Amino acid sequence: MTRKQAAMGFRDEACQARLFELAALSPSQPTLDDICPPGQTVTFEGRNTLPVFSRFKKVFFHPPGEARLIGYNRQCTGIFTGPGYYQVTRRVNGVLDFDYTKLPAIQPKGFPRLTPNVGGIGGLVYGGLRDDVAALTKNILIGRARKESQTIGYFILAR
């Protein structure tokens, strides 16, 4: 396989959909501490299956003593969309739930101003958004973005 073929497969939605399905079945999903240790901030590089604006970063903070992570998206369109805050919890099956409908109660140091994901361009992008995220490895995650029950794309995160 050439680099070009590998790059095309990386952006291929059908390939990522199948990869997500397989990863979500794995019993060895990461804990929240694996993603981001308590009291720390961790950044993952991301790439999605959208035809444009496909590169982004997800920044996580783990409030000490809490069973959730706080995060936001950092991307070139952030000036228009806002930071896209979310909270991450772990489901019973171990898959991570990134919920953009709940604004965090705290703003971690160094994070952008807390902005709800409603109204304007940010509301179109993040309003009602949920990501289901499973592990390929400890440092590589695959996610499915959805609004209500409709899948709108897939993405890979790497630390």
C-alpha cells in the first residue's frame, strides 16, 4: 500500500465506520485516567472524515476526584464556531461519551471562555452533538459523531 492509498483509507468513512464498530466491541477500553490523569491537561491530535476542516485538536482536563473529563475543540474555525466544550463520561460498555449538550461547571486554567454550544455557527456545529469514542490502542482512539441517532461522521484521535 502506498502512502497516498493509506491516506485515502484514513479519510474513507466506510473504513472508519467498520474500525469503530470493531473497536467498540473490545472489552479493554481506556479509563478516564488513561485518557487524562487527574489534575492534568492532555491534548490529542484529530482528523475527521469531513472533506474540509478535517484537522483539529481535542484538549482534555480531568478535575481531581471526578468521574468525568472536561474538554474543548481547538481548530482553525474556532473563531467562528467557538471552542465546542464537552464533558466525557464512560458508559457501562466502556465506550466514552463526549456530550456537547452539557456545559462544564468549571473553566480549567488556560481554557477558552466557557461558551454554550447553542445559537450561531457554533450551535450548528456543536448543538446536540454527541461523540461515541472507543480505543484502538491506549493512545489512539476512534470516534463516531452523531446528532440524535444520526451518524454525521467519524474521526481518529492520537496522543
